Amino acid sequence: MKREDPKIVKAVLIGITTVFLTVMLVLPLIYVIYTAFRSGLDAFIAAVTDKYALHSIYLTVIVTLMAVAVNIVFGLYTAWALTKFSFRGKKFLSTLIDLPLTVSPIIAGLIFVLTFGRQSFLYPYLNEWGIKIIFAVPGIVLATVFVTFPFISREIIPVLNAQGRDEEEAAALMGAGAFQIFRQITFPHIKWAFMYGVVLCSARAMGEFGAVSVLSGHLRGKTNTMPLYIEILYQGYDFTGAFAVSSILVVMAILILIARNLLEHRSKNKFLK
């Protein structure tokens, strides 16, 4: 009887996990796709090729690429600083990295409004220089960078901590430069953590709503990303259009995951050879 207990526990855990994932993930995705095509293929094509829909897709892609690019640079720098150097305020800096995960995205949006809006002391200078942040694309990018900043650095930091400093210090003693050390020693160790962080950052950036909603001004054809445009369609009772654009957003997220898995599989095959 005791030998059968692990099998029963295993079956129960697998069953609970399967039911939970089916209810929380699979069924909603199926419903999104079904509703998107419920009115026919022509209605779906008309919804996703509308000029406002195309602009929201374009803006989402651009904002995601910009946010990921910024977070790659600063995520790597932050992870490197926290794991390879000792300095005052290190714990405080590490705590600040997690701030976007604890602050509501709407609050984050309001912070940027207070910082760069008309009531800010910075506004006269920004207006004089012709820089528009609130209700413009730069504000959307700033908000997206803020809410996605921890994803890359937090994936890299544990790997760098586990790696230690011995290999880099040995390479430095042998005359290797900083970039050479990073390219040949450090990055191979963090490559998959880095890619996983990029995937999480990209998915989060594409789906960001709260902070972007506060800063965008909901200007159709100008500052509406896909989540904002979906909300407008849904509130206008255009359910076919809302779910059609939602299906595009779902496909984009799935493609990112597939690309990551393909790259990981290819790398493993090269390693085995």
C-alpha cells in the first residue's frame, strides 16, 4: 500500500495542475480565438486590418522593442554591478530593482505624470525644448521600461552569483580586456537566463495596460497600444474587433515563446555535438 501512495500523489498533483492550467489558460485562449472568428473570416480580416488596429500593432511592437533594448543594457549593467562589485548602498539598489513589481502600474503612470506633466517644474524646460512625454510615445516607452525593468536583471543576478568571480579575475590577470571577459566567459554562463529574461520582458511589455493607460491619453491612431485599443473596442461593444486584435496579441506572445524554445533547442544540439 505504501508503494502505491507516491503514484496516487503524483496522479492527484498532475490532475490538479492540468485542470488548473486548462481552466486558467487553455479555455480562455480557445474562447478568444473562437470569438475572434465567430463572425467569419471577412469580419476578422476587416478588424485586424483597420488603420487604427494596424497602428496599435505597430506602436506595440515599437514600444516593446525599445523597452527591451533599454532593459537589456541597464539590466546587464545592474546585474554586473550587484554581483561583481562591493559598494555602499548595494542592498538599497537591489531593493529598488524590485520596486516596479510592488508598485501598482497605475501608480507608476501617475508618478510619471507628476514628474513630467504640466504641474512639474520640468515641464517649462521640456516645453521649451519641444520634448513631449505625457500623452505621447516617449511617455509610453518610459512607463513600459519602468514596469519591465526587473525581469532581465532578476534572471541574470542569481546566475552571476552562482558563477562567482574566479574565472573573470583569472582572465583579467592574463591580460584579457573587460569586453573580452564578458563575451567569452561571463555571457556564455548567463545566456539562457538572459534570453528567458528577454522573453518575460517582451511579453510583459506587449501586455502592459495600467501605466500606459495613464500616460497615453487614449489618442486613437497616435498613442493607443494594442491593450488600450482592445479596451476601446470592447467598451464600444465591438466584441469581434476586440477579440480579433486580442488574438493577434496572443499569437505575438506565443511566437516569442516558440522562438525562445527553438533557440534553446538548437543550442543544446550544438552542445551535444
